[in-house]
Amino acid sequence: MADFTYEMNLTPSEYYSHQFPGISTNRKFAMVRCPFHDDTRPSLSINLEEGWYRCFTCGAKGGGIVKFHMTRYSLNYKQTIKELEAFNVR
């Protein structure tokens, strides 16, 4: 069976700082407004070292930046990887 785990040079803190300009990436966790529902105050907790996230209002959660990108932009896995690879090129 093939291993479909995708590894990239993009760190979670780099990715999330691009998604949420202005967040502080010098700590392990950040709280931001959740993009998955109409959020009026920060309810999305992001682990900036490992990449997982969880919204305490709508329940959105995932294990990393690939899942976050797929969900936020309604993309399939292949489309997501292509976009993240393009982001990696810089």
C-alpha cells in the first residue's frame, strides 16, 4: 500500500501567518477568527508548531495545514498539494 503522507518545507507557523496576517508566531498557540463560520471574536485555536486547529464555536478541526487548506478553500487533496507546493516555491 502506498504512503500518501505529504511532507513539505512549509512550516505551520509560516502557513498560518500567511493565512492570518498579523498573528504572533513566536508562541505555540494562536487564537484567530474562524474562517469556517461567521465569527465575531477569535474562536479558532491553532497549534503553530504542529499545525492542528480547532474551533470552539463551530467545531471545525483538523490535523494540519493540508486539511485546513482543503476545508477553507473547498479543494480536493490533489488541488491542495499543488497550491501548497506553489506556496513553497516562493
